[in-house]
Amino acid sequence: MQSTEIIYQVNENLSNIINQINSNLTIDTDIIEMSKQIDLLLEELMSEIEKSN
């Protein structure tokens, strides 16, 4: 599986998790913060993959 496909699947799974959490929490700021952290992690992961290629 190509790294871009892996990233896509990770992102999709994380989005699903966020949606599930969001439906069970009332504090939107927590969700926003988690989303930002996930975005940063995915950017870092992409950067690392590009370096290794």
C-alpha cells in the first residue's frame, strides 16, 4: 500500500473517531483542539514519509 493511501485511511479513521466523540461531548473546543493536533500529526507524518522516499 502506498504511503499516500495509508495517510488517507488514517485521516478517514480519525475523522470518524472525531465524529463519534463529537456526538457524545458538548464541549466543542475540545473537539477543535483534538482536530488541530491530529492535523499537525498528519503533517508531520507526511513530512517524514517524504524524507524517507
